[in-house]
Amino acid sequence: MPFIGTTPTQGFVSSFPKQSFTPDGSTTVFTLTNPVATANDLEVFVGNVRQEPTTAYTAAGTTLTMSEAPASGLNFYVINKSFAQVTTTPPVNSISTDKIVNSAVTAAKIDSLPNTSVGTSQLATGLDLTGKVATGHETLSDHVATSQFSTVGYTSSGNFVTVGSLAIPKPGIWRVSAQMRIRWGNVDYFTKMYLTTSSQAGNTSTIANEIYVAGGGANTASRMLYERVSVNSFGNLVIEPAWIVDVPTGLTSGDTIYFSLQPNGADGYALNNNDANGRPGAHAIKVAETTTSGSTITTRSF
């Protein structure tokens, strides 16, 4: 129909749906096409005579129950009065947050976000992520590793011996250092320190699994200590050599670095000491991510 002024944004359903049935004289329960709440939502006619709600019939949902079965051949129909309705289409951008019930919007109604949709610009400065970082993400233990060495003797000339080790937790560029407290007796000898990826216990003059500079060989080995010890009596020497070690991405759980010595002279008193005057050990700090792939640990050139 025509309107004066703006056409309303809502539409009206003006007719009451009629539904006819074919009685057989025995059936009392009939199925409605459109549901109702109560018997008062229906006008029921049997033989064109309107019936009294709740007395001649009851209705709920899509079920109509007659108190007596309508006789066969009678004109039997209902008119659903509850079906009249108004439909409204809200204008675009007309629904505000105060019109939405709290907690009414569930995750099922929210489209998933792309993996790259949240950047640093979407995070508040000083955002507290306590308890929000899942296990397996970066923690302090992923960036710092420490290990204390026990007292280890190296009393045979030319025999390699591992004095300690340090487990590296993750791939990356690590600054690795070891504090050694060397004690000796009265023999002149040389001491070399090596980095290896396996313990040298039981080896003699052959070094195994030595760590080299990337692409290099024995001449680029990570031998950081080459010290001549010359004394007439007992002595102690505390040293702390350091390396820049590249643990590649292929070693997803990191790896273990071993610190080994090779004395060139036999001294029954020689050992890496551990007492109240000095406790040897090693530590590593992750300084950068690595771009090296594979599974071979190397050192960086100085």
C-alpha cells in the first residue's frame, strides 16, 4: 500500500494462515503446519462452527488435540492467529554495543584471525603476559645455561681428559665460557683446552668430535688455552677462556659441549680443582638467533 513520507523499513504479514484437515471420525490428534503457544492462538472450525478453546480442543507447538473426533465428511479447518508478525530490518550500523546482551557473542560467531593480524602495534605498552605464555615458548632457561664441574685429575702425559660439560638448551648464537682452576706439582708441561661434542674420557692422544670454525678443519679448532706451566713447587692458575658458539637449527633441543684438556707432561698432582678456593664450571648466554641449518656445532672466527 502507498505511504505518506518515508516508506517504513518493516513489513507486515496481514493474513492468518488457514489449514484444512480431512476428518475420519476417529482421529483426534492433528499436526499443525505452524506452531502455537496455546489453544487461544487457534480458531478451530468443525462443520463451519467455531469450537471453544481448551474445551473442544487443546493446542501446543504443532499438535492440535480435539476432545472428540470430528465426523467424516465435515468441513474441518483452523486459522492460526499467532502467525501474524512484523519483520524489521535494522539500518546498517544501527546496532550499538548496549543493545547486545553481555556474553551473547560467542567464539562461534567470530571469524578466525589470520596468523599475522596481530602485531606489536596492537599490543599495549607494558602489557602483562604473566601466565599467558604457553609452555615451549621463550623463557629465561632458553637463554642461559650453567654447569659446575667436579674435581678431575689429568695425570698422564698426552692423554685427553674431559673436565666438564655444558648442555645448550636451544639453537642460537651462544657466548660460552669456562672457568678452570688448574693445580699442578713440580713438572713443566703444556696444557691445551679443546671444545668437543663428546666426552674424551678413555681417549689417549686422539681427540674426537672437536668443534671447528664453520667450513674449517683442525687448524681452526677452538683451542683457546695453550699455556706453559713452569714451577718448582705446587701452584694454582685460574683461567676463563670464552668462545662464540653457533648451535644450528637442526639441533632442535640444543646439544652438549664438552671441555677437554691435554697435558704434555706427567704430573701426579695435576687436576682441575674444586674446593673452597675456586669452583670450576661453565656458563653460556644466548646472544642472537642462528641462521645456520644442519646439525654441526661450530665456532665463530675472531
